[in-house]
Amino acid sequence: MNEEKSAGFQLANLGYDVWFGNNRGNIYSRHNTKINPDSDKKDFFNYSFYTLGQYDVPAQIDNVRKITGYDKISYIGHSQGTSQMYVALAENYGNIQEKLNLFCAFAPIVNLSGTTNSLLKSAAKYEAKLESTAWILKLYEVRSPGTDHAMHTFCWWFGSICNGITSLLKIDGSPYNNNERSKVEEERPLSSASLHQVVHYGQIVASGDYVRYNYNSAQGNIDHYGYDTPPKIPLGNINSHSSEQVPIAMFVGQYDDLAVPADCEKTRDTVANTVHYQVYPDMDHSSFTVGKTMSFFKDAITLVEKYNTGSKTNKSDIAGEYLY
């Protein structure tokens, strides 16, 4: 937004090399060497945040390391950007525990049993029906109902889901956020998402556990996992694969209806080497991007300065998934 309020600018001005990751499916990342996201939607959008942690995050981290030559980098994630990193660390995909010197988790979405968010509550209520209905409509990509006929029909059946998406994206008007910056954020072109992502989060709310995707049939789960129920994502394995543990910092908004403080406490108590945990007053889920105050970022910078091992004149890199 501007140098004073932007996390990326602040880090760059301190001498860090800052990289922003693109998850598959957004408006900047719709290219694939084999699958066309417009004509092969069923195949292209067959992913959830777990897949992003399994493939996308390790690939992004490795690319930054390859280009820069640094062995370890710091990672800052917001919202889904934290979900996928917790997956990557829990499963140690790409030996990622060996490649980070810090993970800052802003509004971390892991445990969701206490969420009051309307989108996730509706997704939990209808999660068994969402995908079967979407398949009938050949809807695999969540887009604006105003521009997509299948999405318009889907919203006729599941109005609460679409209202929840609209509410999540409408960030101006919050008493905790800067209205001018919120309006700028809302004016950017909307990215789409996989329906699997919405369904998967709904399943986590409904089950009360951080679990892999449920294919809603014993045979479907056996085909994918070898078990008739989806396995838990092993958060307890984080920092158990490496002799050097990744420091994890959790930044929680007092009025966040997705990453509610009670759920974040459960994550903190499960994951080893959480070096920073703080609930910040007068902040909701979007405040970490457009809040009236960005003073929390001073704590993040202090942690980066402590754990990032680059020299003062040639600092290590910062990679980030600053995502909703």
C-alpha cells in the first residue's frame, strides 16, 4: 500500500531481499505445462491448502534458495499462507525444516473448532453436499457469481456460502482497519480459488481436527490414504525432523473470527519451538494487511533480526504467502 504500512517495503528498506509467492489458481498463477485452468478445470482445481503445502511452498522456497544461494530463509504467512506452511512443516515436505530460520504466522488458520466465521460455519454445515452439487454443475473453481453462470446457480442453492465469501472479501467498514487502504485492497482484481479449499476448511471445522481432505466415502479415503477415514496432519512432528528447530512466531488478532485466540492457543500448545505468541488488541483477520495500526510488525522485524542469519550488509531472504 505504502512504505510506512507495507510489510514488504519495511523489510526491503531494512536491506532484506523480499519474495512474494503465488499460489496456483490466482490471477497471476494460472499457467501449467500440461493442464489448462479454463478448459480442464476439474483437473487444475483439484487441490486444497494441503496440496499447496505439499508442493507449492517447498518449490517456492527452493526457488528462492537456488536463485539467491542462501541455505535458510525466513517465511512470513498470513491466513491460508500459514495453513500450508504448517502442513509443509508437519510432513517435512522437501526437507523444509532444514531450510527455514523463522516462520512468522499472522492470523494462523490451523485448529478451527471455535471459529465464528459465517463462511466456514456454512461450509462445515454443508461440506458433504457441496462437492457433489458442484460436480453436477461442473463447478470446480470458486469465482464471482456475477461473472460465472455455474457459480450463480451454485449460490442459488448455497446462498450462505456465497454470502460468507462476500463478507470475507469485504474488509472495509471494520472498526479495526484503515478504510482507505481497505478500499484499495478491494479494488484489486479478485482471484479465484478451488472449491476443495472451501470444503476442506469446512471439514476441519466440522471434525474439530486438523485433518487431510475427506473424500466422504470409505473407499475414496482408502484409495487415497489406505484408511477409511482421513489421517490427521501431524502437527506434533513439527521440529522433530531436524537437529535445528524452526522458530515459530504466532501473531493473533483479538477479534479474528477465523483464527480465534482459543484455537490458536491449541496450535501453540501442540507445536514445538513456538518462540513468540501474542494476541494483539483491536485487530481482526484482515488487520494484518490493512489494520489501522501495523505496530505488530515491529515485533516481526525484531524476530527476523534475531533469527535471520544473514549479515547486516547482505541479509538473508524473506519469502511470504500473504494470503486470505
